[in-house]
Amino acid sequence: MENIIVRRKTFEIKRKVIEKEDHISFECEIKGKKYFVKQYNNLGDFDFEIKSYKDFSSYGIRNPKLLRKDKKNLTIVYEFINGIKATDVIADGTISDDWFEKLFLIYRFARFSKIDINYLPEFYQMYNGELVYLNHYFFEQNPKKNLENYGIDFWLYGERCAEHLKELGYQVDKSKILTKPELNKKIVLLSIMKW
């Protein structure tokens, strides 16, 4: 396997996670401990990533910790989160009330900070009892794209959620799909109880 050196530490590449236009992400390891490493193509994108992380850190939403950065090699090392994926528990129908409790807590922090984040479930994992947002990008508040009016649809097994899970490669059980009235009732109850 290849290695990535970040400020005199050698990280063994275990697998390429994703390749995007501006960076490549890897799952790496040192002495059995896993890390998430991003290598950027240019300084502008690297600087934007660092700035976004610093800005996001003040909002109180748990996300992977930045552990090491190397401006010379345009590389950033993050804590590797290996928890229970939200998409897994949604797909198999075992999502508990605790997930929604924690999701609405994150939403509350975002609302009070006057930001919106990505509420799609693939950006969340339960790790050591905490719901972790795997990203640190945020947007201006948009009532049409907040959790209550948009994101929650992808967490409750309705048509939109089933379609999204299928796009992510999950098997969809059509017998579990909630009708529109059932879905609306759950959304209203969750919004009232958790918000």
C-alpha cells in the first residue's frame, strides 16, 4: 500500500474513500488506528476547508476533529468516525427515538446559530452515544431546506426516503413505505415533541 506523509507522520493508505474535483479522501492507518485524510489539489480549496472547519467549530455541533494539517502538501487529517450509519438504521427500520432526539438537538444548534446544514442521513453516524455530523459545511438559513420542511423526509420511511435509500444502494422494502398521511402525522409529532 502507498503512504501519505503529513508533517513527518506516515499514514498508510487503506482505501480511497472518494475522489472529487478538488480533493481525494482516504481511509488511512497508523499502528492500527484509523484516520480520515483529505489531499487537496490547490491552496484555495485547502484554505477554504480549514476556514469552514474553524467557523463550524463554534456552532456546538459534533463533527470529526481536525487532528493535523499540512499546508505545504495540502493535506488534512481528521478523526475517523466509525459509528452506526443513519442510513443503515433507516433502511432496516430500527431507527430509535434517540436518533431523532439528537437530530433535533443538532437542528436547534444550527437554528440558534442562524445556519443550515445538510440533513441528508448519509452525513450522520451514531458514535459513542453521540450523533455526529460527518461534515462541517454550512449554509445560510433557508426555510425550504431546513430539517422540518425538507430534511426530515429523508429520515422517515416515506416515498422520498425510499427513493433516496435506493439511490444510495440500499434494498427498499415497499411494505414499510409510509403513506403520505402517516408521514405527515409523524413529521408533525416529531416537530412538536423534539423541537
